[in-house]
Amino acid sequence: MTAGRMQSIFRFDNRSEVEDGFGNTVGNWIEVFRGAAEVTYLRGSETVMAARLTGKQPAILKIRSSEKSRSLTTDYRAVDARSGTEFAIRAVTPTSDRLYLEILVESGAPAA
């Protein structure tokens, strides 16, 4: 893949863990890293159509594999750095050549 296809900039945030006094941990989102990504919006399958009817938009973010990106889990969120659109991370999968990660995300859904 050439760098020209990775035209979007995303930041990846994780929640800070703060005890709220009732046994729960809550906190603000803290940026862990930023990176360029290729965004592919999913469309066509019955599941995708149903999600879109509820205001959710699934997509695949393809980013370069790095030490920081390999630490991503479904506890993180992805935020389009230009538009501010927030995406809940649903799955993180390395490509077969292990040079990239494909991240299944969903906008319009609450992040973890």
C-alpha cells in the first residue's frame, strides 16, 4: 500500500482509570498516539444495513503496525482528527503480512 491511500489522520484514545468512590473506575479519554489511516466504510450486507438504520456506521481503518498500534484493544476509541467523529473500536486484526492492522470501528456507538 502506498502512503497516498492513507489520507485520514486518527488519534487513538484510552480512558484514564480513576476510582469514583463507589468501586467504579471512570476517567477522561487520553490520547495515546496519532496515525495515518485508510478508511473503508462498509456497506451492502444485511448486518451493515441494519446498523446504518440505527445511526451506526461500521468502517475498517487500516493503519501501519507499530509498537503503539499493536497495543490497541476494544477499550480504546478512534477519533478522526479532522472532523472529530468518534469511533468505537470493535476488533483489531493484523494483516497477513503483519505490516498493517485492520481495525473494525463503528461511529454512532458508545465507546467502551
